[in-house]
Amino acid sequence: MAKILTQSQVDFYRENGFCVVDGIFDTELIDRARAVVDGLLSSADLASVAEAEPEDGTKARRIWAPTSRDELFAAIAEDPRLLDAVEQLIGPDIVLQYSKLNVKPPRVGSVVEWHQDFAFYPHTNTDLVATLIYLDEATRENACLRVLPCSHRNGLLDHESEGHFVGKVSSPADVGLDESAVVDCEGSAGSVVFIHPLLLHSSEKNLSELYRRVFIPSYRAADALPIYYGPHAAHNEPTAKLVRGRASRSVRSEAGQWRLPIAAAEFNSLYQVQEGSHVGDGTKSSTGYFSHEADPKGAVAASM
Ligand SMILES: O=C(O)CCC(=O)C(=O)O
């Protein structure tokens, strides 16, 4: 394994719950990735590929499972340089848990509210890492990722309202979210933000004239398994893939009590549950992303 991250980047990640790293991917590869995004978004069957922006249905905000849709994204998610870095953070046996691609089109790109990824998919241990690979230069202006350093050290916070999972922390100030401590993870196209699953993070609406696209393959140590086999796990587990090292014959568990992401109604994405747009007439949302049914009480668990 090559050491892609310096020791100070690894230490920074352990201390702060994130790090931003440039130079893993070259410009030519990222240019090709953007061209693939354009191709996917011109698909005749766009509804099965992407989720639309509510403000402008002609624009997409999310491409589902890009690694299953195009071999370039599969190759990036299994790129040895990226896996070398992931190995430095979560160890040698690595499972690609799932992937997604968030698009923030100019002027309409949706808000992502403050949340911890682990709230959506609690696992037996916290050796998971999401890698956000910017496909465009990301700055505060076009809504780069924002993080609260060290917040991964405070356990899992409440992501519920009125007894239901809502995919965001109920009151950011109550959980110590002080705007002056927030860090904007700015980076050039091709840079990667590594985030711990308990790190609080968010991003704003894109009010600029520029696109902000980010490809997000997420990984876990092979001995971490989902605690709750709800819709999110049901969707992702069949395609979860060992991408390095060995499958584990045992599960490692960290002590703790973890809330299960049980929402008021089925939803397809983090955006929908945070906006509350999944709670309506009780019907499934239009992308038909899930094939399961709600449980008899009408409450189902979350995807992301
Ligand atoms: O796209 C972003 O800015 C944030 C993405 C994110 O937090 C997520 O999809 O979990």
C-alpha cells in the first residue's frame, strides 16, 4: 500500500473527523467524469437515473448509484490511489458500501442540512468513511461541503422530530454548532474530502453561476455491518462490494446505543427526508427507487 495521505493528514482526520486532499486524481480523469455525468443526465429515462431539483424539474440534484451506471465511476471508486488513502483511515479490508453523485446546478442547487451519515446507516462499528470527490472546483460561493471539526467525537446526535427520523439535527445550536467553528471544505476539481460517519456536515444552496458536482463513494471496514436492515440497507447491501483485502468472518462491534432511522414515510433521498417532502399522501415518491413496502404502522426506515 502506498501512503497517499501524509501522517499529518491522517492525524488531522483522526482529530477533526475530516481532511481535504488534493492531487489524488488528475484533471483529465475528472474532465472525463464530468462528461459521463452529462451523458447520464441526457438519458431518455432520466427519472430512473436521477432525482430532480424541486425548483426546476429539468435539473437533477442526485444521480443514483453512479458506480453501477458507468464503468468510469466504478473505476474511480476502486482506484488504487483512493483505496490506499481509505486503507490508511479504516484498515486493509474495505467494502464499497454504496455510491451517489450530488449535483448542485447553478442558482438552484439544494441545501443539505446539518447531519451525520451514521444516523442514516448505523453500523456495528464506526470505521466507515465517505469520500467526496469534487468534479468542479468547490468554493463557498458554489456551496462546497461545510463541516464542524471534532463533532465526530460526540457520538450520534438526535436526528428526529416528533418521534420520526428527519435526517438532520433538530437544533444545530443545541448540538454545539457555532458558525465561527464551521470549516468550508473548499477544493479544486479532483480534490477529495474524507469524512468520518459521525462528523456533522452540511452544504448551502448554490447561489452562484457555477455547477458544483461531487461523486461520493462510501466505504466501510469489512467487519462493520449495518445494524438495521431497513430500506437503505436493503437497497445498498446487495451491491456492497469487497474492493480490497479479505471478507470478514466476524463482526466488530462498538458499545453504544444507536437510534434506528425510522421515518414517518418512505423516502428516496436525504433531500426528501430533510425537506419533509416524503410525508404527503402516503404514496411512494415518483422515482420508484424502492421495491419494499412500508411496515404495517406506516413507518419505514431511511435511505440516503
Ligand atoms: O452534496 C453535498 O454538499 C453534501 C452531501 C452529503 O452530505 C450527503 O449526500 O450525505
